[in-house]
Amino acid sequence: MLVAFLNDLRVALVLRNGSILLCDIYSVTLIRTLKFDTFDDISAVAFSPASTLAQALWHYPYTVKASDMDSGKCIQVFDGYPDRVYRLAFSKDASRLASVSFSPRMVKIWDVNSGGCP
């Protein structure tokens, strides 16, 4: 299971079946369950200040998908990884997404809007 915190005191729990549970920290209540059909095994997750969810696929093809948290709609897919991505982080303005992959150890900085590496 993976855990990620959102800025507004919500927490996301990522389960092995690809479900992401958004919970309120103080009331310990479930806000929403997100299920993404194409990501059965998630290796990393990050949330942007602009309510974008990024998730990395644990198995081949190794990709990162950015989705709108409210609708679940895909915004952008980032690929070109030779191995698993194990860390993701958004910039404060949500315009960039950093990803770290296993082998070769590399960091990629993506433009969230264009999908390209600037």
C-alpha cells in the first residue's frame, strides 16, 4: 500500500488492486474511491495543488498517468521509462512533474500540459 497526503488534509491510500481511497484525516471518513482501469498495480502516486493525480504503473509498459481527481479523466500519459518509476512529485505550481525510475537511475522532469520533457 502507498500513502500520499494532499494539501487540504486529505490522505490517499493506494491499494494493490489499483483503487485509491481518498480519506479525511480528522474525521477518518472515506471521501471518494478512485479506480483506474489501466493501472492495476501502482508503484508511485503524487497529488498536485491543482487536484491532479499522477500514478505510475508497476509493470511493463512503465508509464506515468496524470488524471483529474474529480472526474478521473486522463490529462496526460508520460512514457519512455526502461524500468519502474518509484517516486513522483509535482512542482508547487503544478506545471511540472518529476519522476524517478529504477534502472538506469534517472530523474525526468515533465511539462504536465504538453507531456514533453522541457
